[in-house]
Amino acid sequence: MENLFDCKHDSLKNDHEFLPNSIRKWTYSRYKQKLLRISQIIVAVGENRLPDLIGLCEVENEQTMRDLTRYSPLKKAGYKYLITNSPDERGIDVALLYQPQRFLVLHKEEVPIPSQQIHQRPTRNILQVSGRIITGDTLHIFVCHFPSRSGGTKKSYPFRCLAANMLKQKVDSLFSVQASPKILIMGDFNEYPNSKLFTEVLQTRTPSDTIPPQSTSLYNLMASLSGGTYRYQGEWGIFDQILASGSLFMKNKSLRLSPSLASIAHFPFLLEEDKRYGGKQPFRTYHGMKYQGGYSDHLPVYVDLLMFYDH
């Protein structure tokens, strides 16, 4: 969400940049415009109907989620939300929006990252939610925002590995107690699909139409996509990804998906000219400290799930 902060100071967090009298001049009118922009993205991704489940990164607190679901153009959509309460020093969290009539929440927990083990500052918790959908299947959702590349890619990589290991433990525990759990993992991983974080730590595979899926393996839906969700120095890369367990690729199941149904939202209104490097780049809310009134520095990713059930 590129820093969805409200305009109020939280004495326990370092949110000073996003206040009306700050260097960014984060006013209530700019905050309302941000909520409008987020609503536009969600409606556009949904096309003919709104998405049932939406994972969000970089949201400050429950107030922002209340405002998004109750006081933005999404207020008639009936979304509910779940949000983490992480120790992140900036006060940003991850959240899940869901349609309660299509996703019945059964379980919610937060997975903390033991950053003190490797002498790092606290980071975002992983949000784990299990719910029953209209086919009767239970769907396990993980929303992640792995540690940034601040300080350098190599230096910060062990921190992301730590987060990936915590995620892997939770996924493996589901594999150990259920024969074919249906798992979706989404978020900003700050790593590309070919990173060792995926291929070695999370042990993800690339979906294939010719090789049968393994129910206890994870598959990266973004691994074979071109383009990107984030642009750095003129180069596109995919930081934002969706992973799925092999059971969701099996045919003749009531709930399933296909790699061809995963995509990056490259809507024209989400892009602007890259005057420095040429081409297009995400239309951001801020460029440095300059307010632009755009959407985000990342593009959304999404996947359509196919549901088959008896009426």
C-alpha cells in the first residue's frame, strides 16, 4: 500500500513522517485520497465482481482498515478485516480483507519473526488465517511482508531467510497434519522468484502443465511471469508473489487454480512515465518526499480460483 498511515501520532511507533506537520505534510485530505486510490485498485482487479480475499502490506493500524472498509467507496462491499500487531518500529503491518459471506474465518494467528536471534530490529509478523469457503473447503492464507533490502541485499538476506524459515515451519506443520491442505501465501518478499530464498529455503517449484503437482510442495505462481511489480533504476522485478500448495493444482477438485490465472495488474492508471530511465514505472503516492497523489510503488498481483460446487 506504500505506507498507508493515518494522520495521528502513535507514541509507540516512529510514524513522524506521516503527520500533517511533517516533512511529507501527510494531511487528512491526502489520506482520504489514498483510501480512494486503494478502492479503485481493488475494484479494477475484481473486474466483474470484487475479490473475495485481499492481502495488504504496509498498513499502519486498525484505524486505516476501519476507514478503508467503512468510509471509502468500499463501504458497501461489506469487507471485514484481520490485521497483525507487529513490533515493527515504523508501525507497519499486514492485513487481510475478506468477504464474510464467502470466507468464514476459523482460525487466526500471528507468526513473529525472532529478529533478536540475528541482532536485527523487529519486523512485521506473518498473518496466518484459515477459513471455510462456499465449496466447503478450508483455505489456509498467509500474508507476508519480509524484511527490506535496507543496508544492502547480501547483508539483509539472512533476515529474510529467517522470516522464510518461520513461514516454512508453519506450512510444514499443516502438511504434517493434513493430507492435502489448500494453502495460499501472498505478499512482498523483497526477493525475486529465482532467489535461493524460494528455491532452497521455501523449496518452491514452478508450476507445470506436464509434471503432476505434489500435494505437499509449494509452487510459485509468479515464477514464469514476465514484467515486474517493482521498478528499481529502470529494471522491473517481481517482489510481490503468490505461492500455492500443490493440492490447488489437482484436477477434478472443488477448488483449484491454474498458473495461467495468475497475473500482475498493469492497468494504465497505475503507471506513469519514467523520466530518468524511460518506459513506465508505478505511479507512486510519493516520489522521495514529493507528493504525487498516485497509487503505490508496487503493482498488485492476483489469481483467480475456480470453484465447483453443488447447488
